[in-house]
Amino acid sequence: MISKNLTAASTKPIILGVLRQGNSYGYLIIKKIKEMSGGKMQWSDGMLYPVLHRLEKEGLIESKWVMSDDSRPRKYYEITALGKKELVNEREQWVHVNSVLDKIWEGQPSTT
């Protein structure tokens, strides 16, 4: 399992990344994250929904209720243009952090 601290730090880019692949609802987002992580990240409703609400308040995602004949209404989330820009920013930061960790774990000296 991934630590709670690392999971908390990565929720924003992960959710934006999942929604960049297409609109989704809460349970499906949780399921996708579990599948993509090989079961090492298991999010709960109590963890996901506050983040979704915060991202919506920040204008990074939007939501709408979708009614279906064969199931109950579901709240679908969609990434906004602002959210796509933020995802690019988040990705750049994570790539940088990952490169620093790679250097540390490979024992490479710093170039600065």
C-alpha cells in the first residue's frame, strides 16, 4: 500500500489525469485508480469526494447529474480548460520530483 501522505499529495494530479481520459463518476474514479495502481492505492468515498468538491470549487473540474433509465442518477465529473492547464503544471512538478528521486536512489551526484 502507498502511504497516506504520498497518496494525499498525489490526489490532485491523479484525479485530473483520470478525468483527462474522460468524464467519470466517483465510484468509477476509485475503481480506475485501484486498477491502475495494481491495488496499491485504495481510495475511499470519504477521501475522494472532499477532493472532488475542492477541485470543483477551484474551477478545475465541473460536475453534472446524469439520469439513466436503468440506474440511479450519477454525478459525473469533467475536467475544465483550467484543470487541463493545472494538470500540465502538476505533471511538470511530479516529473521533476521523480527525476530528483531517481538521481538520489541511483547514487548520482547533484549537478548544481
